[in-house]
Amino acid sequence: MLATDTNEIEAALAAIGTGSAEKIKTRLYTERITVFNEQARANAIAALPAAIRNHRVTQGKLLRRVEPLLTQVLQLHERTRASQQPELFLFAHDTPTAQLWRGCVLLVSTGLAEPLYDGELAGIFAHELGHVYFEDEMTTVQQRSNAQAMHVIELKCDAVAMLSVKLLGYNPVLYLKGLQRIQVINKQKGLSSGLFQSHPELVARAQFAERLIKSLG
Ligand SMILES: [Zn+2]
């Protein structure tokens, strides 16, 4: 692992601080939620690339599994009103990917939802929702195109993910297992790591995860 990776891990751990999962949650999960209405969601969906928009999964077993899982994560993040909740948009695609689109639509590919266990998937959802807490930071960092600072934000979103997984009653290590599983799938399929473009290397994320989980006890 590179020295820059180590610096990023230290910076993210320092930003998160120590304490119980509940305590860290109160610090990290801030009120930065944009309020959405039906129109905003409809506009966001209309603006999706056709390759995604035309492949929405609107029924079936997978959707019935994913929906309540997202609801649990949203409840944990106290996004209980419809106006605070992104719309789930499950779409048929092999590449494992999830992305919060325009802040109000959570894009999830079948290639991600199918192979991942519930606890793993909940972590991915929480990571994506976690970006909301660091939006101002992200804008500043993106303007300066500072890759290292971006990695620190990604690690902080990983922290949000692992806290969420733990507070939902799963083992937080499942989140890391999910990331590793995605990497294996990408390798098997010869895919570039679509989900991880702006993210630190998995080895750095793994070390960060191990340290965070240890500090949670
Ligand atoms: Zn991210």
C-alpha cells in the first residue's frame, strides 16, 4: 500500500473520531437532506441515459427484496417522509453498480443486487446515501480535482456504510465482503471497476474498514 493511502486512511479516521456506533452516527449523519417532490424525481428519471431508463425492473422477486432493504436504510438515516426519500430505480444490467442520481433517484443494477446478500447491499445503499452528508466538501474537492481529498470522502462514506450495517443488526464486515465480491465479479466479467472509479484502492478501503470496525468494538 502506498504512503498516500495510509495518509488518506489516517485523515478519514481522524475525521470520524471515536466512540460507540450510536455516538458516531449522531456526529456523521447530519441534516443535509434535499427535499424532493414527485416532479423532481420524474425529471431526474426522464434525464437518465436511455440505456438505463429503458431497462427498469418494475416487478419480481429481486425488486421485492431490494425495496424493503432500502426502506430500512432510509429509516436508519431518519429519512422517513416521502419527500426525503430517493426513488429506487432497479435496472437490468450486468455491471454491478449503484449511484444516487441527481440526489433523488437511487440507481441499482441487477448485476449488483442479485449476487449481494442483504447486509452487503444495505451497506452499498448507505454509502451512496452517505455522500449527501459530504456534498459541500465534494463540490470543493471536485473543483480543485484533488484525488486524495476525494478518497478521504469516499472512506468517510464507507464509514457511514459500516455504521449503518452494524446499526441494522448485521456484522459490519459484510460491507467489506460486498466490496470484495463486486471486485471479483468485475474481474470475472472483464469489467472495469465502474462503481469504484473515484474510490481508493480496495486494499486501502479494506484496511480502513478493519480499523474502523475494531474501534467500534
Ligand atoms: Zn462513493
